[in-house]
Amino acid sequence: MRAITNPYQCPVTRTMSIIGGKWKPIILNCIGEKSIRFGKLNQLIPAISNKVLSNELKELEELSLIEREEFKELPPRVEYRLTRSGKSLIPLLHELANWGNTNLAKKIEKTIQ
Amino acid sequence: MRAITNPYQCPVTRTMSIIGGKWKPIILNCIGEKSIRFGKLNQLIPAISNKVLSNELKELEELSLIEREEFKELPPRVEYRLTRSGKSLIPLLHELANWGNTNLAKKIEKTIQ
DNA sequence: AATACAAGTAACTTACAGGTAACCAGTTTT
DNA sequence: AAAACTGGTTACCTGTAAGTTACTTGTATT
């Protein structure tokens, strides 16, 4: 039982448990409209380790935000793309980004140092 | 130095560092258009301890999302309300909530269990 | 003289997201 | 026969958000 406090009373927390992680919004945004390979994602987001990337992709797949296609080739090839539900998140991510840009740019610089 | 990876390349992460916590969206939503006292907030959100509530309020104040007014009375009285910037977050929170309701309601039930 | 009230603070603990480094399989290239 | 390629897995470690419990302050009430 995960420690989420009453998801029925806080749908925001529920959504946050999806996109609130450090990497998920970045990954979703990187995939975008493309069909993209594991290695390519790893290149686009160099700061993520392949273990973490692998985990995140697995979780996103479980949540039906992305789908995974495995080609039976050698060396292996796997491609990821957004589902309809995943795509529906993109505009929301953009709004979050916008809000951050217009409301926080300066403030956060101080805070983060 | 906080471990936020390159906020200039991920404004979503930047916004998340504000509202991505467990309690901040709930608190903002509870304050809403009202001017509200510490104790009242604690009643509205019984699951939060006063230490954590106190921390969150302090952080929200530092980010200029809320403002704090202290009345020099006994027993003490302190009121919190949203700033302009804080109010601008509310519609965004609603969209997040909506997305969660329409896209995740059933899925998450399985996952949480 | 004890207790309640509001709005916290202090000290300590815990859970878990995220990080690191090494390793795997099966084929192709050097 | 060693190394490289891809898409991971395994085992282990760490930092920090969040939680718990007890305490404080100055008056008023019982």
C-alpha cells in the first residue's frame, strides 16, 4: 500500500504522482510525437542513468502513458512512443513550463543558488 | 547547492519544485480566496502535522505565493492568503486535477493497492 | 496551581526516489 | 579472442522530504 493520502480527495496529488518525478516530464517531452529508441533517449537526457531511465519507462508504460515496441533483432531494438493519454499530457506540461517561466525565473535563481 | 538538474533546460521541473510537494497544492487550494488562520488550515488538512504545515507555509511565503499577516494579540493570530502569483496557480491546479480524474481514476486504484 | 489556547520550534527518525557501478546476452567487427 | 553494440538487470548506497513527539510563550479560565 503506497503512502498516498486519500487520492479521492486530492486529485492534484494523484496527477503529481505521475508527472511529479524528476524525470517523467522530461522523458514525455523528449518522446513527443516521435517513436524513439532507448539509446536515443539516453543521449537526449545524458544526466539520467540507464537504470533510472529503464525504471521510469517501465512505470510510464504501466500507467499507459507510453507504449513499448520490441523488435526481434540483433542488436536489440526497442521503440517507445506516447499513447493518446500520454499525448494529452503534453499541453499541460507546456502550461506548467510557462507558469514557471513567467512567475519564477528570478525568484528561483536566488533559492537554488 | 540543491540538486536540480539544469532548471534552465527544464522549466517543468522548476515548476514542480514548487507545487510538486505532497502538501503545497492542497494548502494553496485550501486557502483559495480566503484569508485563513494556521489552526483552521490544520483542521482542514488533519493529516498534516503542525511542523510540516509550518515548514510548507514558510516555503510558500519565501516563494511569494502566499503572504502572512501576524496580529499582535493574545492568544496569537496569524492569517495567510494567496498573493497574485499564488492565485495564478489555482487554474493550473484545477487542470492537473481534471487530467487526473479523466485519465487516471481507475488505473491508479490498481497501482496504489 | 493546573489546564487550555494558538502558532509554532526542536530534536530525532524513517521511507523512498534516485544514483553508482558492475554485469549480462547474442552477434558483429577489429 | 577481445572488444563493441543495444537494452537492459542486480546489488548496493545516499540525500532529503516528510513524520513523530515533546516543548514553548503569555494570558485567561477553571
